[in-house]
Amino acid sequence: MYRLIFSIVLIAFITSLGSAQDLGSSNKLFGKDAPKKDAPRKSVSKNSNTRKTATRKVKKPISPDRTAAAKISVTKKAPVKASSAKLSPEQTAKLKADAADALKAGDLSAAETKYREVVKNTPEDAEAKLALSGILATPVPVMDLADRYEEAMDLAKSVTEKEPSNAAAFERLGVAREMLGLVGPETENAYRTAVRLAPDNAVNYAYLARLLRRNGNTAGAAEMDASAATRARGAAQIADIAAILQSEQRYPAAERLLIAAVQSEPKNARALRLLGISRVANGEVADGIANLKASLAADMSNFDTYSSLASAYLRTSDLANAENILLRGSRFAHNYEKPVLARQLEQLGDAYSRAGKGDEARRSYKLALTYQPERETVLAKLK
């Protein structure tokens, strides 16, 4: 029922969930927060529990931590009911393990299908419900995006009702509500409940900080930022916090955290990738490229890293390297990532065209169509 509203806000919302306001003097923990090349600033008005539309468009240097930023093939699901042919406990355990492996590999579509099967057969499985909620709350440009967010919210809420001490459920509930544009007291209460139930989980504080900053409470946000930073343990958790900061385009703050993460775990592929993204966004392009290359050395199968590195090369007009990276990364692009690959190949073709290299431009455009044959902008350029 929210589809019409979210068709307007989709592009801007994927780019940034929260305000791009720097912490500045309100958060001395992170220090001065002015990037060398600022991303465009956005202002977000205070909101209650009503859904809002937005008209702003934001150009982002490189996508932040993006599990998926392209269309995935999904269908609207009916309310979950127990299956007549119920899985055995062993079958359920294997299906959950396979779903977790698919999610870790970045195959959201496969993970969603498997988690749906688990939930259909065992509706009381809170772990599977929350995993599915997390997948559905991932921003992807599909027509039923609002329906997916609402389903994510309903799944998380059902767990909070049956397990009122489940901190992860309240975190998922807060995230899903925020994705729906519900940023009022009920969403804040969900995050605060998660903090209360799991006071040592740094990520909950980071989510709450984002919401408070979005609602104009910079002092409260700074306090939560400090709590998140002091409680963060290990590169993986620091990367989670940095991804939240990047969703607000707060790249300098993210960079400072990620430097510490990489120092503690020099081969953590995700931390290296996020650090590279932050550095490129902050104008430290050479250092960012080095971090992205290091991330690929640690994990050569993550399409996001190839995509981010190609964007960095395009930013510096290093077209040959951009093309090479896109070709290498194409082997690891899942179906829902192929439109992203097509878009970048189109950008590469545009860059070749501006450089007067018509043959190379046409080659890039034709290659883009192999990944998204219906891409009208490319078809028009090949006429």
C-alpha cells in the first residue's frame, strides 16, 4: 500500500538513509568531519510516524556498503503458513545453513528463497524470520519495495511480540520502520529497546545515532556515536558501524573507524572495501584504490569490490583499468547485480565517447546490453 510513495523516494533513499550532517563539534570522538571532497549535503526535516516523500536527488561518489543495488527477481508472498509437508528438523537445519551460506556469498535471491521455505515450514523459527527480515529490508529498486519493507517490519514485530527480550528483533524492527520512512517515537523506542536489551552491542547505538541525527537531535546522536565507538569490538563490528555511517554519507567518520579496524585485521576484506570507499569519497583516491585492491586480494569473489574499484578508476579517467576490472568482476555478478554492471559499462562507454574513442565506446555499450538487454539509454546510443 506504500508503493506509490516509495516510487518517488527510491533513488534518493538507496543513496542515503539519513542526514549527511557532519558530527563536527557535536562529536569530538570522531573529530572534524569535513571530507576533502564533500558529498552533496542533504537536509531531512523532522518526521513523526507518517510516511514521507522526498524530491531531492543525491549524487554519490561510490555506493556505500551495498548488499544489492540492483533489481532482484522477487514475487509478493502470501502470509506465511505452515507447510502441509513439514520439513524434518535435519532438513530445516540444512536449509538454514544453506540460506546462511547464500547470504554470506551475497546471493540474496537464493538466501531469501531458502529462508522463506524455512519460515513457511516452521513459522515459530525466530532466527529465520529475522534473517528474512534483514534481506527484505535491503534497499533494491523494485516496484514492490515498500511491500518488502512492510513484510520485513511485520516479521520483526512478530518476533518482538513472542520474544520481548530479543534485542536483535527490536533492531530489525527499527531498521525496517526506518526504511519505510517511519522515524518517529515508535522507531526510536525500538532502537532504545535493542540498546537496553543488549547494552554491549555497538551496532544498536549506531542505528539509534542515525535516527536521532535524522530527527535533528545532534547532541543525542553524538552521545550514541561515542557509545558505539567505545563498545565496538573487532573489525567485523566496526565495519557494521562504518556501513551505517556511510549510509549517511559520513565518510570521514567512517574512515577513522575503519583505519583502526584494518590495523587490527589487515586482511579483513569488508573493512578494506569500506575503507577504500570512504577514502575515494573523501578525495583520497589513490589510497582508496589501494585499499580496494587489497580487499580483492583478500576476497576475489565480491562483485561490490570490483564495482567500487571500477568507479574509482572512472573517477580518475583511467578507462583501461576500469574496463579490465568490470570484465573481471562480471564473473561474480549475481543476477540482481547485472543491472549495476550494465550501468557502469554504460558509464565507461560514455567516458570513452567523451575521449573521442568511438570504437571502445560502442564495445562498452554492446557489452552493457549483454547484462541488461532492455537498457533503453544504451539502445539509444547505439542507434
